[in-house]
Amino acid sequence: MIQRLLDLTPLFTQSLYETIIMVVFSLVISTIIGVPLGVLLVITRPNHIKPNKWLFYSLNTIINIVRSLPFIILIVAIIPFTEMIVGSAIGIRGAIVPLIVYTAPYIARLTETALLEVDFGVIEAYLAMGASWMQIVFRVLIREARSGILLCLTIALISLIGATAMAGAVGAGGLGDLALRYGYQQWDLPVMMVTVVILIFMVQLIQSLGNWAAKKLKKNT
């Protein structure tokens, strides 16, 4: 068994590389989209610094709709959109688009939760001093909630790893595809167990680093 696993080391390495590529690209783009959406969900709600009922309820509804779809269904549902954006609905490129569509609303909702924990009294004090809404967003909301936002991104990253494993079911490659082809279709238990161990290690490492970084940020706030 050990010799077989050693023979499959290049395959494990390639699958891990594919998973990391999908996770990194998807997380970066999802964060760029999701965090501003989370900010908009907060500041445009009634009685906040930039109320806009139409924008708030529209974003809220769209995010709820996207989040209600299981990832495996979402992959299939947006195939035409994926092909339009990257030219293919299979492989790593074909997985990154649905991963972004799946993760960005999740990050937006988590960011919203973190920002709502900021004491509104602090915001009112800055408003009284004549601060603009942009200054409040960057100097108060994001600054005060940055530790919580980092924890939110940690949670989103772990969820994203799980989603990449499901993406293997549609030929996206990565550890999910490896576990499906060898662990499930060929009932190769050692390969399945090693894949599970790798995923557990990744999740534990990410959660530990996220908790540590969030704690450091909170101390420096």
C-alpha cells in the first residue's frame, strides 16, 4: 500500500496544485467582489449612513437567491455564463467562475455581519464631526471590523475548499476529482484516506492561521 501511495505522489502533488490554484484565484476575486457588496448591504440599509431601499433590497434578494443554490447545481445552472466568461465550462477555468459566483455572496453576507457589529455610536460621532460616508466606511467600519472580516474570509476560504472538492465531480481537477476517480469509482480506500487527511490538514492550518491573524489585528485596533 505504501509503495502504491508513493507511486501516486506526483498525482497527489498535481491535484493539490490544482486545488490551490482554484482556491487562490477564486478567493481573491470573490473578496474583491464580496467585501464591497457587504459594505453596500450595511450602509444602504434604512437608517444607516447612505440609505437606499431599492439598492439594499435588490442586493439582499440577489444574494439570498444565489446562496440558496447548492454548489453542484450552481455549476450546471451557469454553464452558459461560464463559457461566455472563460470560454469553457470544464477544467480549472470552468470551475473558477462558479466558485466565484458561489463564494462572493457568502463573503458579502459574512462581511455584512461583521460590519453590523461596529458600534453605531462611533459612526454617529464621526458624522457629527463632518466625516463623509467614504471616510466612515474606510476609517470606521472597515477599520473597526477588520478582525471580524478576516475571520469571515477564513470561514469563506474553508467553505471554498469544500466547494473545490465538489467541483471535481464535473472534471475540474483537484483533490475532489482525485478522490472521486480513485477513492469512489475504483474504491481505492488508501487514496481516499490520504485525500481526506490532506483536506483536514489544509482546513486546520487555515483556521489556525486565520484565528492568529485576527487576534493580532484585534490587539492593534
